[in-house]
Amino acid sequence: MPQNAIGPALNKNLVILHFTVFVWGFTGILGQLITISAVNLVWYRVGIAVISLFFYFTFSKKAYKTELKTLAKMALTGALVGGHWILFFASIKLSTVPVTLVCLSSITLFTAIFEPLINKTRISKMEIVAGIFIITGIVLIFKFETRYTKGIIAGLISAVLAALFAIINSRFVKKHEAPVIAFYELSGAFVWITIYLAITGSFQNFSFPKPTDIGYLILLGTICTSLAYVAGVSVMRELSAFRVALITNLEPVYGILMAFLFLGDRNRVTPGFWIGAVIILSTIFLYPVAQKQVARRKNK
């Protein structure tokens, strides 16, 4: 890629990522509107996403076949994706949505730790500090509740899995197209979640969606999952896994704002929310500036 094209490409990917995170934030609204249980919701969500991606490949006539070894790796990564979503909703059931989102904000910190270890590069102290600032901001927003021990553990493990598959995808996307990665990973997630439901005997109490839920599930599975997943993976051609994780921390902020607008959750917006939002936004927008300043000093 020519040097003068890097800037525009980077800005385009940042816009795509922010829009994707905004869409992810909308999943919380849909989660409240859909009446079926959390695990069933995830199963339908992933299944609809896989079907929509299959239709995409069929009608666009784009190739999606890959070698068996790569397929297996992506399917195994899908286990991380499925595990992340299951633990995310388990954390919500064991604690509260705010506590879960606070735990999920630690993705930034886990990414800053794991990415250098997996890619065999030096751990950036600045990334660790940025991650701590992000966590501090979200703690102020949601008033962390330490009494939900099991929920906190589930949420933190969910964040670890999310950080791991984000790092893995940042490597996959350098060799494979984002829709192909999404198709096989979400297919893998669907298979692993199905196995989970079978092992736990959850199919015996499986609930079918009501007519009012079907439209919301289609929106959740297509726009908020398959499309957003493809977009989230594709930007990793230009953005690091840490940068993606950093901006992804806006998801709870967008979610709260949309709840305020669409669900009338006015009582949930406290002064702590605005203080936390300023910390998060400041960290996200000042981090690249600080990174450039450090790079300039090193080059002198």
C-alpha cells in the first residue's frame, strides 16, 4: 500500500470500527426486547448469522472454501467466541448487566498483556496504563459491585476469551478475507454451543421464539452479528488487536446512551456515568496522540 494511502485507509477503518461498536451497543436493547433465555438467544443469534453469511456467499458467488487445517483452526476459534458469549450472559444472570460490562472492559488490559506474548513482541507499558484508565472509567459508570463473585469470575473469563479471539483474528485477517473468517468461526461457535446445550440437557427446556421475537432475532443475527463481526474483523488489517479492544470499550457507553433514548432509562444516567464517559473518551482519543509523541521521542 502506498504511504499516502495509509492515513485514509486508517481513518476509514476507524470509522467502520466505531460504527460496528455502535451496532454492538444496540444488542443490549435487543437483548431486553427479546423474551427467550440468554443461551437460547445466543444459539439463535449465531445460527441466523451463519445462514445470512451462507446466503451472502451464495448470491455474491464469492469463494469461501478453505483448506481443512485452516477451517479447523477457525472452528476452534469459534469455541472461544461461543464461550465468550455464553460466559457473558452467564455473568449477567449471576450478577447484573453493569457488573458484567465492567468485567468486559478488562478486554483492553488482557489484550495489552496477551498480544505481545502471542506475537512475541515487547509489552507496552502505555497500553497497560490505557487499559487501567478504561477500567477506571467504566467502574465509575457502573459502580462496581464486588459481592457478585461468581458473576465477576464469569465476566473476567469472558473478557479473556474475547481478547484471545481478537488477537487470533488479527493474524487470520492478514491471510484470509473477513467474511470467510466470520463464516467458519461463527459456524464453529454454533456447533460448540449446540454441543454445550446437548451436554447440559438444555434442549429439553428449549424455548422457541415468539412471533414478536423473530424480527428482533433476525436483526440481531444479521446486522448486529454477521455484518458487525465481518466489519470488526476486516478493520484488523490496519488496526492492532489492542486498538480494536480500546475502541470496543465504547460499547457500554453507546449502550447506555441508546437505553436512555429508546428505553427511557433516565434514572440510570448518573454523574458517575458522565465522569466515566469523559475518562473513556479521553483515553481513546488521546492514546494515539500519546503514542505518536513517544514514537517521535524514540526516533530523535
